[in-house]
Amino acid sequence: MGNLRGKLLPPALAIVFSMLLCGVALVISGANPLRAFGVMVTQVGKGSTLVDIINSTGIYYIAALAVAIGFQMNLFNIGVEGQYRVAAVVAAVVGGSIALPPGIHTLVIIIVGALAGAAWAAIPAILKVTRGVNEVISTIMMNGLAIGFSAYLIRRDVFGELRGNNIRTPEIPESGWMPGISFGGSGTMFGFLFVAIALGVGYWIMMNRTRFGFELRASGESSTAASAGGVNAKKMVLVSMLLSGAIAGLIGLPEMLGRDHTFSLNFTAGIGFSGIAIALLGRNHPGGIAFGALLWAFLDKSGLALDNVGVPREIVTIMQGSIVLSVVVAYEVVRRVELAAEQRRVGRELGTVGGAA
Amino acid sequence: MITTMEEKPHVPAAPRRRKVPGWAVGLLGVAGAIVLLSVTSYQTGFLQLTSSGTTQTAVRLALPILLAGLGGLWSERAGVVNIGLEGMMIMGTWGAAWAGYQWGPWAAVVAAVVFGALGGLLHAIATVSFGVNHIVSGVAINLLGAGVTKYLSTLIFQPLSHNPRQSPPVQPFDTYSAAGLADWLGDLEQGKRLIISDVAGILRGLVTGVSPLTMLTILLVPLSYYLLWRTRFGLRLRSVGENPHAADSLGVKVYFHKYVAVIVSGGLAGLGGAALVLNPGQLSYLEGQTGGRGFIGLAAMIFGNWRPGGLLGGAALFGYADGLQLRSGGETVLALVYGVVLLLGVIVVWQLIRQRWFSAAAAIIVAVLLYLLYISLDEIPGEFVAYAPHMVTLAVLAVASQRLRMPAADGLVYRRG
């Protein structure tokens, strides 16, 4: 019981706290928070919002899985942001320049994306394993380089072309697209969502039913105990970083294969950082992450309706930021409270608690 | 006081390997850099390398990096990793613009510091009081900083500037030039004599168009050094970053010092935001204006091995590369590659004298590769020049990570009791 409470209480507290905080902010700026929230809820049923939310959930889910693999062994892959950007541009360039039968073409694009993401993650991984470079710093630097690298690749004298006012890579031919499920006027659901679900199942199996997952979690709990038990720490760092990068390489693909068919300057940025937030919210658990991704997608897409009632939609970003910060604080507080309760219980049973309590 | 009593009994006379004092190393480095640039500009014909215009732009671009780096230094010396610098800087840009368009540049500076310090306070509450992982809190503050400023800009700036991403124009600082000196240096610069003209050009850039904010920032470097290394408060603050348990047992208020350090850190990052807003080429808040400079400041701090002098060098280097690109384009930056080849040549000779064959061989290989790059390219693409700090930092970490020394308890969560 206590265990479940410890898992569910912090996110609930964090969400309520953030809603209150944003409510206060809205009241100060002269808006009605209840009305704003009502508009967001009713927006779900309008137009293509629901399908947009589901599509966005899938993308965030992949991003959070990529981050969670690193988190499982206390490895901070801040570089998901850069990895998916580089992977997307490389996949778009390769996908747009080859001709293959349908299906195989799509598969090649997906594999190229995963490999490119893994390759970009390999640099900080190798630096960490061979030179002891902290992965947080190196991945932050790789994120900067990724922006420069992708901007270089879509230059018109490299791989890019000018279409209207926008520079982009050559369009991927139709054989490389991934068909979605159309709901007519309510939008089209990305076919890539099924890949996201498969990834989630695969992640759960890997973590709970394989030796690798066990070693990964063991390294996260205590790296010294794990290496005493025969786990090769360097190999674990390398493999988990590459795996994280490979999954990160898929983040840009749902939109690319299902809607845009190209990499352009309008590319959606920032999903990597959202992924970090969602992985924290969901505590690296595939179910928790799904919930977090859904919440994030709801806030993003329904928040667009706030402009109609005169509330700046950026309040949603504040809400996301405050949820992350308050959820980690809440997890810590609950952990401390439970630890203290546990110590008291042990003390009582051993009869040593005396007057100290 | 505390150290002398501590050190006497059980610290053996540590072998002093470094005979040259730090300031002398710094001066030698500056002199070496000037000679290198001078020879490079003479051999490649790119006089812009040491022109006063380039120097002036470089100083302007280096300021935000330097301030963010100082922010990182304060926080990490007290053992709190601060990757929220970027978010605090964004808050600073908003505060500077908000106060700046109403009450002038000095109000902008004050507001930027206050807004940045608020971000720092939040980071301190999360990491110090609640023991949240420093990286996690930093990421959250970056998200939050971006969100809060976007919201406030839409709310407050949009009615005035009709653009939710930009503030109304901010009044700039008056700039000062040492007129007589600058003219004399200008004459020398025109003389086109090796070294002398180059030194004159750089100095002229340094004494022309100096704003009070520039002076303040430059003063903050020795001030930070003095406070952190030469006062009792600084000793305590650094002891908290090295070994909080030992510090606590000696009666140092660990939480207090960590709070002060992180709040000062946020204030400095916020001031860096003000330096961006008050930049003569910009003079307003723009969404996405910081462009990762908080992270580059962090890189400058690592480049400088968690020391103020080295940090100044890192910020100058990154600002210079950026300024050169902005001022004269990618072909001039390519001339810098030639300069690096020259530098590697000197290193090879030095390593051969010291009979370090492996290092010498590695340096020769890198030099040959860079020289091939130099003769095969026409210019360095601008996309890459902007990210030169990132590449330099990765290279420094890869080559010298064993020699870098960060505070021993940096990034560890400390809990009293």
C-alpha cells in the first residue's frame, strides 16, 4: 500500500500544486483560471485536437523512453535533443536520395535514423568510457553542435533546396512514407504510433525480463555492487548510451514519415528536453511515461485554444516547468517521510526508540 | 585561521611543482596569443585578425559568456552544478528589457540581476533544501525560465511592441573611449608593422566604445577571485564545495554558503542576460536571444579549470572566434586554423625538447590534418564557427580531462545530520 502511495502521491501533488500556481498567475494577470481550464478541456473534442494529442503523445513517449534508458543507470543523456535532430536530418537526406520499394524504403529510413542517433550518442559515450568525460557536459556540447551540423547539411550547396521561403531537404518519395489511420476531418493518426507502443513493450521486457535490463538497473542502484557482481561498467555505459541514442533517433520520424516528408527549418525542436521532464514524471516506468506523455501532449495541444479567450498560451509551458520541478521535490519529500517512518517502525519493533522518537 | 591550524599537524610539505605564479602564466599566455595572431595575420594577409573592430566586437560577445561562466564558477565552487544558467540568463534578459525600456540602462542591470537571482534561489531551494538532483533541477529551471519569459512577454511586451517575441527598444548605456590614446593607437595600427600594429589594434579595440557594463564585468573577475580565494567567506564557500561534511564539523554553515553561492550565480547569469539586451546591436529582448550562451559560459568555466583567470581566457577565446566570424566571415576564421597549425608547431618542438615522443607525434598528426583542412577549404562554414566553443570544449575535455580538477563534492547532494 505504502509503496503504491509513494508512487502515485508525488505526481498528483505536483500536478495540483502546478495548477494552483498557474491559477494564481492567471488571476494576477486578470484572467479566469476556471474558464481557461474549461476551454482547454472542451478543446479536446474540437477539430483535430484529439488526434493531434494522440500523435504528440507518441512522439513524447519515444523521447521519454530514450531518456529513461540512461536514467535507469544514473546516466544523464541530456543529448537526446541533439541526437534526434541529427538523426532526423540524416534520415531525411538518405530517404530523399534513394529509391526503394515501399515498406523497405520506410524501414531503411527508420534504421538510418536509429543509427545516426546512436552515432551522435557514441561520441559522448566513448569520451566517457575512455577519457572519463562527464556525459552531461559532453552531451550539452553535442546539442549545440547538432544545431550547427543540421543547419550545414540543409544548406543549398550541400543537401538542401529552397522551397518557397523555406530551406529543406529533398522530399522523400511516396515509397518511403508511413501510412496513417485517417479520421477524415479529425486528422490522421501517425502509423508510427504502433512503433512507439512496440518500443514501450520492448522497453518493459528488456528492463524486467532480460539480463541486460537487470544489470542496467543494478548499475543504477549501486555501481560498486554491480561491478562486484561482475557487471562490466564501461560496457553498460556504452551500450545504454548507444541504445538511448538509437531510440532518440526515432523521435523525429513520426512527423517526417507521416506528414512532412522532409526536414526543414520548421522542424519541431525541444522534444528532447520534454522527454527528460516526462521520464522524471513517469519515474522511468513505461506506464508512468505514457501518462506523462499524454499530459504533456494535452497541455501542448489544448493550450492552443487559450489564445481564443485572451490568455497567453505560454502559461502551459510554465505549468510544464513547474510540474517537473515540483514532482522531483515531491518524490524527494515523500521518500524522506517514508524513510523516517520506516526507521521509526524498525525502532519500535526493536524497542530501542525510547524517548528519541 | 582555520586552515593554518588544520594544516600544521598532518599535511606534509607539499612539493611545489609550479614555480611560475599564475598571473605570470596568464601574461605569457596573452603575449603568446598576440604574437601568434600577429604572425598569422602577417602570413595570411588577413589584417582583420587583430583589427580594433574585431576586438571591439569580440569584447561585446565575450561579456555574456564571461558572466555566465562566473555564475557557474560561484555555484560549482560551492558544490552545486548549475546547468540552469541558461534559464537564469533568459530571466535576466526579460528583466533587463522590462526595466530598461521604462527606467534606463542602470535599472535594466539591477532588474536583470534580481531576476537571475530569483532563478538561482529556486535552484538553491530545490537542490540544497530538498536534495533534488542538480542536473534535474537545472533542466527544469531552463524549461521554466523559457516559459515564464514567454508568458510575461506576451502579457506585457505585446501591447507595446505588437510582437510577443520582442520588447520595446531599451535605452543604451553611454559608451566611453579614451580619445587621445585611441587616435594614437589608430595611427600605430595603420602603420602595418609586425606585432606593434597588432598590439595597437587590439588595445584600440579595448579602449574604444567601452560601456559601464563592460567595465563592471571586467572588474567582477578579480573581485570574484578576491572574494573566493582571499577572504574567510570564500574559503568557507569553497570548503563547502570540496568536503561539506568536514566543513560542517568545523562549524561552517553549509546550507547558508550554498544558498549564497547559487543566488550570486543566478544574479551573475542574469547580468549576462542584461549584457545581451544592452548590446548596442540589439537593444531589446528577443525570444531565443541567449542561444545557449549559458551553456557556453559553463564550457568557458570548464575550459578555465574552475578558476577565474582560465575562465576569462576561455570567454575571450570563444568571444573572439564569434566576433571574427560576425565581423569578417568564414575565410578569416580559416586563417585562425593556420594559426593553430603554427601553435601546434611550437608545441611539437617543446615536446621534442622534453623528449615526449608520443605527444609530439600526436601533435604532428593533428597539425598535418589541420593544414590539409586549411589548404583544401575556402572558408569555414558559418554554421560551424558559431559552435567552435562546443568543439573546443569537447577537445579540451578529451585531451585534458585527467588534468582538470573540479571541486571534489561538485554535484553531490549534501544533507545535514
